[in-house]
Amino acid sequence: LEIINDDHEIKHNQHLDEPSLYPHEIKKAFDGLKCIATHMRQEDEEKKVKEEWKYVALVIDRLFLYIFTTACVAGTCGIILQAPSIYDNRKPIDVIKSNRF
């Protein structure tokens, strides 16, 4: 007779000849309940690990969003500020050559 405890170790019952307090079916039901409880604990642990990794992914995603936004704004400002017409204070040639103004 093998009994699985909470630490997933298998122990052999040394007193097989002792009279049982429970019928064989009840022992099987208890073993099934232990197996189900162990399985539920494992599922809860796996779910907890998945949620932790989802949080890590969310943080990394947000970090890359901020880096990307900063790079786009800095690049746009850099391109606009390099335009030569911003710093040219001379009058346009069409204003100088035309007689209308």
C-alpha cells in the first residue's frame, strides 16, 4: 500500500497486518482527495508564477514605451531644430525682387 503525502514522497505502510479503521473505499477516496489537493496546489503555484511573469512583461513593455516615446520626441525636435530656415533672418528673395512689397 502506497500513501502519497504533501511532500510528494512515497511511503510504504509498515503495518499492513493491523486492522483498519476505515474501509478500503474510504482510503481510496482519501488518497484521491490528497491527489486532487496536491494538483490544485500545483495549479495555484503555476498561476502565481504566470501572474508574476505577466507583471514583469508589463513593466518591461512600459519601460520600452517610455524609451521609444523619448527617442521619437528627441529625434523630431533634433530634425526640426536642424532646419536652416529657422535661423535665417534674411528676407525671402521673392520679397526682395518683387515690387509689390
